[in-house]
Amino acid sequence: MTRSSRSVLVVDDDQAMRDMVVALLEDAGHVAQSVDSADRAVEFLGERDFDAVISDIRMPGRSGIEMLGELREIRIDTPIILMTAFGTIDSAVEAMQAGAFDYVTKPFKRDALLVSLERAFERRALEQENRRLRRAVDRTSSFGEIIGTSAAMHDIFALIRKVADNRSSVLITGESGTGKELVARTLHFSGARAERPFVPINCTALPEGLMESELFGHVRGAFTGATNSKRGLFEEASGGTLFLDEIGDMSMGLQSKLLRVLQDHEIRPVGGNQSRHVDVRVITATNKDLRSEIETGRFRRDLYYRLNVIPIEIPPLRERKEDIPLLAEAFVRKHGDDRPRSIRPEAVEKLCRFRWEGNARELENMIERALALEDADELGPDSFPIFEEAGQQAPQGGPGNLLEEALVSDMTLSELEERYTAEVLAKTDGNKARAARILGINRRTLYRRGFSNRGDEIQPETESGTA
């Protein structure tokens, strides 16, 4: 059955009206059947499905409005349009409250009924698609926005269920764009603290002095501009969860203060001399290798063990491509501008061939842009022309399209720098002396950035700092 050819059940005790409506529908390309009573309509819908029902309101026996309740139980997503020659405001309101999709009065114009019917078809298709997507998500996850069918994601779902009610610290690791904050939110809202605050903060967003005040608060007069006392985020999150994103960028001084809070469950506001007890679950996330950060002296080993009580590692999207179809469909629904939008299987297949260095964030960005630029309701392979450029070089891991990739995935400057450094090291086979010359930096800087265990040649440095 084509999109324009739908099945419609017509319910009216007037034979002439039934024949007229059936003829109208068939002329429009639909398949129509008719019955003369509400009882017969209920019987028909109990045996087969129709895309829509058009029913008179006033009939012998049960009225069209009385029929509505039973029909909604039998076919919950079947839209019902009611019609009557006795059109009043009261009956229209009653019909809509009873669950009717629309209401028309006799005599009605041909186009008015067909337009109402077409809107009913679109509404039903949208509701069915929403239910199908919810069922698909429910099969893979019970955590709302988190979507995945891969074994790796199923393992993460199982771990979240197991530790959601626990108050132990959680460290979430994974590349930028993999959804670390989403996992943190799911942990919070799936557990016993769901009714209490979830307070996120990015550790790269503020300098150390301001970050300390943000986390622990300050008393009046603690520093210039502190005209009033202020509660910190630890107190704001009391009874709930504090999410520290990009914990790997926290300064060493602040790391020491955070360690004391985790040990003693007490905070001291900046400028204050009294400690305050806090009941907060701390969840942290980073895209850095904290073990390498420890070896280079940029992260405290004791803090790492305090934070890493329950580790959750999110694999990159390129290692779980079976999740792409469902993610793509979800992003189409999210950015579809409140109208039915879809993505063709060939387009999804094309997306699955791309190496998603920006992970789910990059995929969402690309789909949102395609939806904004594409006038059609359906996205096809041609809706993603940038893929032709990015897809040719990105799978080989080459740096040629790194800037394009950064723009597509909203990569931060630090992420771009890290990626470019890694590409140069790969090009020089791990020789840091050669890589440092290409990058125009001191070889020791590579060590400070965590590139310390890549089997490079060790060569003496010159007075200028490179070999």
C-alpha cells in the first residue's frame, strides 16, 4: 500500500452518507469500508486495523462519542474523525475531550475532510514511529537518552544498574563526544539520589582561584569583590551528585583540597575557618589517561584512587558502529523540527563507514546540519556530502583532513592540538626529537603532555631544547 493509499472505516447509519464518503475516499486513492452502527465498528476494529475512522456522532444505539472510549482501548493509535449535522461548540468540545482527532460538521467540503484525514495519517505515523523508537531504546537500555545495542554499551548499562544506588565515587573515561556527562546524569537519576540536585561543572572553565570558590564557596570579605558570602557547589549538591567534568585539567593545588573533601566529607569555604559537613556523591570524567598524568606529575596518585573506585570506560563510536543506526535515528527525531523526518538505510550505511573521531557528538552535529539544509522529509546519502571528503582520509588516520574533522565535531583547541601532536608522532614513528622539531616545541613538552610511553628514540637535547 502506497503512502497515499490508506485504509479508512466509515461509520454512519445513513446509507447515502456512507456511500458518498466511501466514494470520496476511493476517488482520493484510499481503501474504504463502511458499517452502519457503533457496534459493528467495534467488531470490525477488533478483527483488523484501519489507518483512520470517520464516524457520525448521532446514531441509533451508541453514539459516536460513546464508541470512542472502546475504540481507544482496541486501537490506541487509530485516529477518529467525528462528523455530525448538529455542530455545536459543546459537542465539539465533548468529542475532542473523548479522544477524537478532529471534528467536522455536515455538510462538509470535500477538501476539508481530506485535509483532516491526511493530518490524521501523519499523526498516526508519527506516534507509531515514536513507539517503535521507544521500544527499540527499551530493548537496549532502560536509561532514556542513552542508546546502544553493542556489547560494550550493554556492559555499561549493567554496571550503571548495579552501582546507581551506591555512594562510591565514579570515574568515567572516554574520548571527547562519547557521552560521559550523559552517563553521569543517568547514574544520578537512576539511583537513590534522583530527587536531589545533580550539579555539573567543567574543571577547565575557570582559573584555580575562582574554581575553589565555586566548589567550596567563600565568606564575605574573603577576596576583593566578595561582598557577600556564597555557598559552593558541594553545598548546592547536598544529598545529590557533583559531576566534575575534565577532572584531568584540575590544578595540583585544587586536587589536594578535593582529596581532603573526599576523605573527610567536609568543606571549608574560602576565607572561612569553620568546616561544614557535606553528603555528596562525586562523579568525575576525563578524556585524558590519568595514569600517564600521574607519571608526569600532573595528577595526584592518591586522588586518582579516591576517584577511581568505580571506573566506567566508554568506548569510541568507531569501535561500536552497531550503535550508529539507532543513534542516527534518535538524532533525526531530536532535531526534526516537530515534523516527521526519517533517514534512509543507504544513508545510515554510509554513516557507518565513517571514522567518527568526534564520536556521537560529531554524528549528531552532522545529522543536525543535514536536517537544517535538507528540505525533504527523508535524509539520503546525498544529504551528507561532507562525508565524501572526510571519509576518504579519516579511516586511514591521516592528518590531511584533521581541520575539517575538527570543524565538523566542534573539537576544542586542546583536543585539536592533542590530535595533531599524535599524528606528527605517528608520522615520525614515535621519535620525539623529530616530532618536537616539526611542532616547534621542546621535547620535554611532549612528556608533559602525556606522550611519554611511545617507544621513541632517546636522543640528547641541544642547548635550544631539541636534539
